[in-house]
Amino acid sequence: MLTVRGDHMHGNDPNGTPMERRGPLSPHLLYIGGEDHHLRIPAMLALCDRGFRVTAAGTGDPAPFVQAGIDFRRFHFERFINPLADWAAVKSIAKILVEVRPDLAQSFDTKPSIFLPLAARSTPGIQVIRTINGLAFLYSSRSPIALMLRPVHRTLHRFAARSTAMTVFQNRDDQSFFERHALIGRGLSRLIPGSGIDVGRFERAVAAGPSPAEIRRTLAVENCEIVITVTRLTRQKGIPALLEAAALVHKVRPTVRFLLVGPRESEGPLAVTQEEIDRHAPYVVAVGPRSDIPSLLKASDVFAFPTEYREGVPRVLLEAALARLPIVTTSMPGCNDVVRDGWSGFLVPPRAPRLLASRILDVLDNQAAADLMSARAAELVKREFGLDLTMARYVAAYNELLDDAARSEAPAARVRPNPGSPLKNRFS
């Protein structure tokens, strides 16, 4: 049993002498993320089932964590550029580390994976894991500000690497990028695809939710074919290209409806405008964020994901595959880890609305081929991205770090006393 940080336990040695020792406590893991951190609750619960004690820290609503029985610490950071807020977030995480004193601290998302290693410099002894969930806006956008910030991003990651014990990558493209630019440092590097998806939970949510007919009736699309996307409604997620594609599809199949599910108002200057969406009414319907995603997916005919981001492994693609929806997405890192073009879905270049529209029509025109591709995608997700397998990979990574820490903290071997030494009979 590994020795881990925690409360001491008291007992007696075999001779009845009082002694203080560390008990067989569960390793304590601090999980740090952003606004969507609640989506990782199934992973946290799975780790608890495997003997870990988990504390979560994030920027979102504490209620889902409280309901799940997970200790939650809230902090704040700005998703957009704000150096003062970023520094305040680093100090907040440093305070959480001091209060929680975990054995392992793991970050998810772009900013937390820089903040955590910087914050941990003031609390030595904690094994820090940064998770690279894609390279997002900076390496997807061709805007002047993205190009300007790329060297800053690489410098921050090199500095963060100094206090990072392990970097976990969700796709091989990002791992290769970090290796090429010397951003990993002396820590370990591991490839663990995705954050894991609880297949059983998804299927139960579908069974417990409203029927596809009821969903369609509620949305007033009973006699339509539905192309759905679930994402933040931003330019970097490819929504302008999707709107152009929707117009092209509408000319050929006027009864198709495009359903946009996800937030818009919270996305700041990157958001598509309501006016842009309204120009495509009535064949484009934006319903905002929803909590019944599994039911919406099961009620749809095609899943379109036009992202221009360098994704990690998009959870929405995994859920769409489990819903047996044929997928049309872009050939971006992370997306091409889930979809093999022409075999388990279709890949198109980003910012290519005509190709996107063409592939959506191909799916709608050939139901037999679409069913075959969606079945292959579902089997791939169950085999390679299921929660049990993903958590087994993470547990192996955690144990590797804990074992290394235990070896480095082990006391030096005691020198055996000489039989003639005065120490010979000290305990006799």
C-alpha cells in the first residue's frame, strides 16, 4: 500500500508500544477544470470506486458536485485574455492546493493546465498532471492576435513544465507538437485518448428521456430530417461554415432542419450573432444550451461538427457515435481520432461549407451506408473511449507517479550496528 498524504492514524506496535504511523489512506486527487467540469463527474466517481479520494475545483455551478457527493472548491478565471484575472486565478489555485493538500493535482482545459503548474511551485510535494485537451483557438485561428500569442503560450508551457510531473495528451498530434517544441520538460508524457464516456449512463439517459417523436413534436420538426450540432456557437467552432452549408442543403432538400444546441450569449466577441442565425430561418433553429443532449441526438438524423479548433477528443463526437448518428466533421486533430473518413463517418476540411453540405447530403441520400458507418463509430467508441478503459489508463498513470514519489521519499537504509557497538542492547 502506498504512503500518501493525509491524517495520521494511531496504533500500537507488536510489543504494545504506542506509535504513530500513516494509515492505508486513499490517494487524494484534486481535479481542476473550467465551466464544463461537471461533465467529468462520472470519471471522478469512477476514480472514487477505484480507491481514490477526489476533490474538484472549477468555475461552474457547485450543485452537480454536491449532488454527486464530491467536495467542490470554486475559483474564477476569464476564458478570454485578461492577465490580471489570470494571475488572480493562479493565486486562487495556490490557495486551494494549500487547503486541500492532495497527493495528485490534475488540470484540464487550456488555461488551468498553465495555471496549476505555476500555482504548485509554492506547494512542493504535490504531483502535478496537466491534461492537454487540444490546442484550441491559438493554433487554429489565423488572426493576428492568435499568431502573436503563440510564442507567449509556448513560453508559459515551458515554464509550467518545470513543476509538472506528467503531461497527458488526448491525441497524438498534440503530443507530437509538445515534443517538437520542447514543451514537456523532464516530466513524463502519456497519451490517453479522451476523458472517457460512460456508455451505460448515456444509454440510461436515452431510455429515461422523451421519445424521438416527442422531441420532434416539441421542436415543431415532426416531418423534417434533422442535422444537429452541439457546441458553443462561435466562429472558431465553424458555425459560419455550417450556416452556409445549411443554405446549400436547403436548396436541395427544403425539409431539412439544422438544430444548433449550445450557448451563444456567453461567448463574447467570438460568438456568431443572432442576426447571422436569423438570416437562415426557418431551416436553422438555435435552441441554446440543453440538458437533454442524449434525447436530442437520438431524435436526429445527422451529426455535423464543423469545428476549426484543434480539439482534444470532442465528447460530443463520442456521444453522437453512441447515439448511432452518422457523423460529418472536420479533419482537425481530435476529430480524426474518432472518425475515419468514409469508414466511420465523413471528414471534410475546416472552413469548407460546400464540401460539408455535400457530405451531409451524401448521408441523407444513402441511409444504408450511413447506418453502417454509424455502427462502426459506435463500436469504436465503446472499445477505445469507454470510461472503464480510460480510467484504468489514468489509474496506471497515477500509480506510476505515486510509486516514483514513494521511492524518492523513502528514508535512507539504516546501517546495521556492529555487534560490539553500544547500540547492541538499546532495545533489549
